[in-house]
Amino acid sequence: MKAALLIIGDEILNGTTLDTNSQYLARQLEGLNIKVVERNTISDKKEAIIKGLDHCLANADLVVTTGGLGPTKDDITKKTIAEYFGVELVMNHDVLAQVESFFAKKNRPILEVNRLQALVPENCMVLQNKMGTAPGMLIEHNGKILVSMPGVPHEMQYITENGLLPYLEILNNGQEIIHHHLHTIGVGESRIAQQLEAIEDSMPAHIGLAYLPSPGMVKLRLTGVSEGENNTKSQIAGLANSIKQTLGTIVFGEGNTSISQVIGEQLLKTGKTLSTAESCSSGYLAQLITQTPGSSQYYEGSIVAYSYRLKKELLGVKHDTLTEHGAVSEETIIEMVEGGRKKLGTDYAIATSGIAGPGGGMPNKPVGTVWIAVASQNQTITKKWQFGSDRARNTHLTAIMGLEMLRRLLLNLPQF
Ligand code: ATP
Ligand code: MG
């Protein structure tokens, strides 16, 4: 099946809002082996929507639109779709009840325009939206499928996961799409591809391997379609094992997991605790660690010490260390991690100090120079990283690599 995305909204066109919906949708559909052949972004004008629908329905079996379903006058997608198919908008009582209960729960008065959100094209199947008031709408027409969803990302995601994907899975009649994810860290996509060349060459045609990179990490996804008795499931499990063996310690997890979750599981298992002493990651490391539910059982907290003064007063870094070697140095990071661990009374600690940029670089310490240390009671490990020039990316990589160094310490794996 081929799909086309129609992203509706002037704010996307003019760059005010970054279109994350189409990335999300493309990934979800690919997961069902549905090929996204086009991603179109258009204005929220009637003529543009009609032209877009014509174009997408001519080129794909499934057309998914987002945006323009709200209660305001500028939201005209629903009206335009009804006109396009020459059908009336009718009141859907399930949706009305849902809209009313949405407002009741929030203790907000409901307006007439909100009630009008329960009007849907008479030829549509409603896809429930529990996150908001505009329902998703699915229309089957001449062997094609049109799905229209609100633009608000978390509403669109809810409808996709609870309405659209289950519907498409049923269409896949009897076929089960099997996915297996492997998470790697610290090695680039092309080097991984090189190492996996032989495995990829030997892979059967009905199984695919996708590389999904994000800063510092590459997620590998094996996908196959299982039909009746074929053994796709066990073939994928076998391939996942060969990949793990080939890549070794850079694989930190499988399935739905994260580096912070993997560390959490290990700390829970051993009953140990963790704290952080952050300079250049300034709380972002704490944020990543506490994204894992239940992290309060092993994570005690963080000291964000940005200035020399707080590095000295809160972490016990020596004045002479700072003046002789600077804040971004091995000497300082050792005192930060050891001082922080003792001060916060935990079994393990991570510390970060670096030049996130874009300013502040020096010839011997260019922007992107970051020292990270991890420590236990009897071991301190440091590493100097050289990241790039982008501040947000540097902060992110600092936190990710801090977690990875801790994982290696916890599991007794060699460091980088
Ligand atoms: P609403 O009821 O909020 O009006 P809507 O269906 O009319 O919902 P829009 O008005 O198009 O949707 O957008 C609502 C919000 O969602 C805006 O903040 C917009 O920036 C955001 N949004 C819309 N489309 C996208 C997209 N493709 N990617 C990311 N965000 C989006
Ligand atoms: Mg709107």
C-alpha cells in the first residue's frame, strides 16, 4: 500500500511551526510496511486543500491529512472534505458526548463552536480523540482511504495509535508485521553498516533492516511480515542475535527501552544509588535520568554547579585546581565527581564540564570539548570528548555519553 501525507497549515508553510507530524506518521506507517511516497505541505485555504486531495488521492491508496480541524473559523479542513465528497456534515452523538465530557472534566464551560466539533462528514468513520475535541475521520472512497486528523501532535498521535493503526492492521488481513529493535550507542551509522555488511547480505528478502540514528545513538530495526506458518519471527530473532554478537558492547538494549531505563534497571537490581554533578549539562542529565518512571528509587538528585564559586562551595572543587587547570579539565572533573558523590551520599555519580558553545572556545579547548567522569566508591573514570559546535546537541550528547559511561562502569564493560 502507498500513502501520501497532506500537512495542512500556514504556520507550517511559513516556518513558525516545525512539521513533526509527518515524520511521526511516516515512521508509524513504515512500521506497517506502508510506503509513504509523498509528503505535501499546503496552506489552509480551500483551493489548496482541494488541489492537495486531488493530487494525493491520485498518487496513493491512503491519504492522511493533519491540521485545520479546530473550532475556529480558519479551520476549514472538515468542511472542505465534506464538500469534496459532496456529502453533508452530520452530528455524531458519540463525539458530542466525548466533547461534553472533555469540557466537564476540565471544568470549563462548553461553547457552541465546541459542540460543532461533533459534526462529521456523513460518509466517515470516526476515530476517537480522547486528548482533545476534534475527532479523527476516516473515509473509504473508490478503493482509497482518506484519514483526517487534528494538527496538535499529541492528539494526532493518540488517534493514530488507537484508531488508524489498528484499522490498517486489520486491512493487512492475517499478516502480522514483526519488529525487533536493537539500540546502539557511541558508534556512527556508517561504521555499524560496515560491520553488518555480511549479515545484511545474507538476510532473506522479506526481512528489512533500518538504521534510525539520533545524536549519539543508532536504533536498528528489523522488520518482516509473517504470514500463516512462515518462520519470520524466529528468523528475526536469529538475526537480532547475530547483530548483537557482531556489534558487542555498543548494543545497550532491545525492544522499547532507553539508556536511562537500562541504567535504572541495573541500579535497581543491585540496590545502588546515583547522583549527578552537572556543569555543562546543567540539569539535562537529571532530566534524562528522571524520565524513567520509578527513578526516585535509585536517583538521589543533582547539583548544578555552573560557576567556579558553586563548584567550590557545593562540590568541594579546590580553588587551585580551577585556577591552574580551568573548569573544563580532567583535574576539575575528578574533583566534581568525587566531591559530588560524597556530598550527595550515593554509590555512583556522574559529572560533566565542557564548553557547549557557540562562544567560549579556546585554542587548546575548542567549543565542544567536554570532560565527563563517572565514579563509584573505589573507581573514578574520566574521558575527554570532542563534540561539535551546536550548543543543544552538545548538551544532549554530554548527557547521553555520561549515561553510557555509567552503564559501562555498572556492567564492568571496557570504557571507550
Ligand atoms: P486546533 O483545534 O488546535 O485548532 P487543528 O486541527 O485545527 O487543531 P491546527 O490549528 O492546524 O490544528 O494546529 C494546532 C496546533 O498544532 C498548532 O499549535 C500547530 O502549530 C500544531 N501543528 C499543526 N500541524 C502540525 C505539524 N504538522 N507538526 C507539528 N505541529 C503541528
Ligand atoms: Mg486550528
